[in-house]
Amino acid sequence: MIDFFNDIDNEGGDGMATHVMPIFAEVHNSPADSDNQLSAEQLANLPILPLRNMVLFPGMALPIVIGRDKSMALVKEAMRSKSHIGVVCQVNSKVDDPQLGDLYRVGVVADIIKVLELPDNSTNVILQGLAVMSLDAITQTEPYLRGHVTKLDDTHPKKSDKEFNVLMQSIKEVTFHMLGNMGNSAQELSFAVKNIDSPFYMIDFLASNVPFEPRQKQLMLEERDVKKRAYMLYSFLTREDQLVELKANITSRTREDLSQQQREVFLQQQIRTIQEELGNDGNDSAKLKERAKTKKWSDKAQQWFDKELKKLERLNPQSPDYSVQYSYLDTLLNLPWENYSKDNFNLKRVEAKLNRDHYGLEKVKDRILEHLSVLKLRGDLKAPILCLYGPPGVGKTSLGRSIAEALNRKYARISLGGLHDEAEIRGHRRTYIGAMPGRIMEALGKCETSNPVIVLDEIDKVGQDFKGDPASALLEVLDPEQNSHFHDNYIDIDYDLSKVLFIATANNLQTISQPLLDRMEVIEINGYIAEEKIEIARRHLVPKQLEENGLEPREIKFPKETLAAIIEKYTRESGVRELEKKIGKLLRKIARLKAQGEADYPTTILPKDLKGFLGAEEYHSDNYEGNDFAGVVTGLAWTAVGGEILYIESSLSRAGKSGEKLTLTGNLGDVMKESAVIALEYIKAHSQQFGIDYQLFDKYNVHIHVPEGAIPKDGPSAGVTMVTSLVSSFTQRKVRGRLAMTGEITLRGKVLPVGGIKEKILAAKRAGITDIVLCKENKRDIDEIKEMYLKGLTFHYVDTIKDVIDYALLPEKVNDAIAL
């Protein structure tokens, strides 16, 4: 008896390797001993059984597992009729319903020796190969395959062929050498080879039982010249013998290392036994090891983790230090380390995404597209540190989320407002109770990538106290030259932040420390004009509030004039946050009417309806009030909520005994008071140039007032307005109609440039101003503003105060000259 066995693929549908228990069959010295005579009728319509990754040889027995319905039907019919079948191997084992093109053309005529029904409901069949045949055509596909076959005969060498005899002797030698290196597991196969007399049967036996690749076995089956088949077998056996010998040598060389490993395993087992006695089953350590295998991190990080893991294994689970150490290792594994998301380099798609989510903000959009373009060309650019600076409600924070979506990156937001503990940035040392990593590390853990977009919100509102200065801790985070080795006190190992795109937001740059500001690229986001606010409301705010208040999209319509009225009369801001609240308030009232079953609630909101929904107007319009009196001049001011027009009034009164010559009212700051003093002193020094009698300054007191006295005002930009107002009062000449001005002055009579030009121009347009006086150097600011914002305005650029007076004051006088 000999052992026919192999690791075979399941013949059924799953294709998974299934180990078949050994079976035994009588050894036949030649396939010719079996009754393999087939009639012409049988050869023309023989049942065909396809096998996966298995090749049957004539005279050999082979166990298979039946899984396919067609194969089961074929086996049942063959057992019933006791007929022969054809067995062929599939070219592709994954094909479930093979046709002629999916099968090798050479197979074996076989008999079914036995069918075994196993306890797991699977069916095993033992096949006995009879003769080699070629599959010429498929004649039937249902209920199973049938085909036209032709028997193939072998070409045998002569008995006197010495070369063949020597070849067979070599085959035996290499076989015994190979089986000797395989050890005890090959003893039965070695015994079987010794007892085979027929060289022809020996070739088929070895081809069937040595674990060659299915393709190699198929090549030997197709070769009908016995001598050539023997050479082919010898080649395959020699290669297999070399592999087995190499494996044996490797095993021998590593035996000493394995002994050391066995010693370590034994010691580890003892440690685990001790831990189990103490109440720790060691599962925590094993789980952490498994998670560590999937991490993408540096060798240094891996070594650090292994070192800390050994500390955990030495700790008692009941010890407080155990949970601290476990939390630390869990935090290390939660960090993304070298896991990066793939950037979206489709610049048109990024631009479309930014334009869809935010209206305007051209500078920021251009900067993001520039960064992405350079990254696309270089591929290794460090991420810039952007600081979006501007008034509240202009979309600085929400812009960060849009940038993340456009770049196909994860997004995280860290609020820095009121932060006063340095450990919030750098983390706590593990020696402290309740230690945890800093907010930067926590954000990376949530994002699960090391190149997200992180918004550092309200960076200008970071505080400091005895616990440290968080702004100083941010220096390392926001320095592209240093943050590739950021050190968190809790993690205690350097982490690369250079791929993170940090976007900071701020309302006031003055409160940010200069070293921190120097590390960021500041992009100013100005307030929106009314036209921009209308578009933002129409595209984003109204649809959002309709959804939040349970109303159908476009169920309520807001004409542009209605939105303009809400902006002008119910809000006073640079952004659109208050505008969104007003729209939400209005829609909530409509939602209430709809919920109460009111059928006549308005579907189109007109300006006349606003009072009923939003109440009385909250702000008066910045309309131009006219310059009918001497000494009244319209100025332009910048505020945190945008630009406004500012009236400056001056009057003269007879000097009393008190000697007070200049009075300032209107809640003015120090800088604005100094501008008034400079204006008066300049006029005194150049009174003759303006046609003013110098004796007037001794006999009259000057009073300068800026209306809306409850509102604090400061800054140098009202200098030219004050000079013009004073000259108008002393000369009683009116100021040109619909004229506004802004600019700083010096004692030399120079007009200096000021900031906030765009906001001031928007305020002028709202008030109906048509002419604006500016310093020549402010022309560069005008050139950067879109043409649509400048429509209807005429700019007059000046260099000196004389240029301002010559243009601003009309020649005719309102009243007679002031008496001496």
C-alpha cells in the first residue's frame, strides 16, 4: 500500500486550499493493467470533470472535494452507470463555470473508485487515472460538461537504451536525496519509491506526488515521449532538491538563534504566568503589539514604542502606573505618524470649490492656488503658515474648512481664544497626574493623517499667566524651519508637523507678539461691501437659514432690494454674521405662521415687510447731510465693523478771560487730539497764505466737535478734515458738496497716507459721496480695488494741505468775514 496525498484546492466554488487526509490505493506497475478500453461512442461524448489546480496522471489515485452542482451531477450519473469520465485541469482556477477555452486540452480518462460523504456535509471522491486523452471539443454543457476526446499513446524508449536507464537511476538518486532532506515526513513516499519496479510508472508516480506547480505537472502530462518526460521530471526534481537543501541549510544555520528565541519564549511564558497569577492575562500587551505592526512610522519611533511596551509588561495591572503607561502607548498608536492623505492637484476643481463656498476673498484663494501649484511641481514643499486677518464675520474660520475639502485633506479647528496655559500647546509631562498631549497632537490623532488643515482660531486672543506663555510655545509650531521636529512634552519624541497646513485667524494684529507674527504670512481680509453681502446672502445665508428653520428651498424669496434694506437698516458690520441672524429671525417668524396653519404668510419678502418682522430700524443710514454751514466737513473713518463717514464741526467764539483757545469734544483719543492741535498750529503758521488775519487767533476761541460723542474715536486720519474745517470756519467759505476726505497731516503741511481705504470708500458710496480727497500715496490702494467698487466716485490725490484747501473750499463765503 502507498500513500497518495497532496494539499489540493477545493474543487467547488471557493477555490481555497483544503488539506485532504491521505488515502491508500494498490500500486499498479503500469496503467495498461487497467481496463481502459473505450468505445468510439464513449470517446465522442465523454463526461468531463474540470479540476482546480490539480493534475491527474494515469495509474494514479487522487482524492478531490466536490463543490460545484455540475460536478456533483456528473459524479452521481457516473456512479449510477459505472462509466468512465474525462478529467482535465482548469487554466484559471477562479472560473466557476469553465468552457473549452478555460480548460487544458490534455487530460486523463478516469474511473470513480469511491465516493465519501463526510460529517461536514462535504463530498469527497477518489479518482483512478486510466489513460491520457486530448479534449477536442465540448459537445454538451448541461447538466454537466461532455466532450469529444481522443486517446493519446506514449512513445517508449527501447529496453537497450542505456541513456534512459542512467537517467532513471539519476532520478532515483535525486529523489532520495531530496526526501532525505525533508526528514521524517517523507518516509512513506521514500518507501513507495523503493518498491516501484516499472520506470514508466515511476515517472508518473513522482510527477503526481512531488509538490510541483500545476503548470509543471500539466507540461509533463502533455509530453507523450517517455524519455523526454523523464528529462523534464529530472529537471523539476533537481530544482526542487536545491530548494529543499537550501531550506535545510538555513534551518541548520539558524538553529542556534532559534534556541535563543526558545529561551526567550520560555522566559516570556513565565512572565505571562506570573502576570496571570497577579490578575493580568497579558492581552493588553499583545493587542498593542498587533496594532503596532500596522503603523507606518520611523525606526526610531518603533524602538521607542518597544522600550515603553517592555515597561508596561513589567508593571502590575493593579498599579496606578499601569493605566498611565497604557494610555501613553495607546496615544502613540493613535497618532498618524507617516500616514498622509493624497492632495488634490486638480487646480480647476480646487478653484471651483473655493468660489462655490465663498464669495470674494480673492487674495486668499490666489494664495492657496499658488501653494498647490508649487506643491504639484515640487512635491516636497513645506506647508506655509497663513494668518487670515480681518474683522469678525467675514468667513475666516469657515474658509479653512473649504480649503481642506478643496485640497482633499482632513480638517481640524483649535480655538485659542482665552488660552493661557503653555501645556495646552506642548502637552504635560507624564510625571504629572492627569497628563495629556497638547491640542496639536490631539487634533492629529482625530484627523488620522499627518498633513491635515488645522485652523488656529483667534490667535490674537491668546493670554498668558504664571503657567507660561502659549504664544511662545506656538513659535515652534508655526516655524516651518523648526516644526519638522516638534517636541510634545507628553509624547516625548519628535514629531513632523512640516506637512500640516496651519491657518491662523485674527481680528487684531496689534495683540500678536512680533516673533509669532513674523513666522506667519498675513493675508488681510477686508469687510464686504453691500453688493457682496447681497450675493453672499442670496447664495449661502438664505438657503442655509431656510433649511435650518424647516422651510423648503426657495419657498421664501428675498429680492435684492430687501436684502439691501436689511444690510443698511438692521446691521452694522464688516462681515455677514449679524446679517445671517436677522435673516434667521425673519424666517423663524414665517415658520411660526406656517406651523400655525396661517395660509397667507408672505412668500416674497419686500422692504416694506421688514418692520413687521424685524421691528423698527436699528441704524440710520450714512446719508450725506450737506455742507450748508462753514466749518462742517465730511471725513472718512475706519472701524472694526467697516468704514463710516464722520462729520467734523468747528466754530469760533469770542475769547474770554479764561484764556482757553482750543476745545475738543466728541470722546476723542490722544492721537486725534494731537491732530487737532497740529491743524490749528499749521493754520496759525500759514494764516497769510489762507487769507486769515493772525489777530483772530488771539480774540477767538476754537471749538472742534465730532458728533456721536458716545462713540470713542481715535487715529490720525482725520487730520486733513480738521484743517479744512478750521480754514472754512475762519474764512467762512463753504466746502464742496458731496465731498469727503481722509489723510494724516504734518506741521510741514504734508498729507500722509492712511489705511482702511477700501472700507472708507464703501462707506462713502453708501452715503452718496461722489468726490474723495486722498494722499497721492494712497493711489496704490485704489489700484488694488475692483473697478465695480469705484464706480461713481472721483478721486483727487493731494500732496500738501494747500492742495486740499484749494480744491475743497468754494470761493464764495457763507457770511461776512469775522470781525476783529
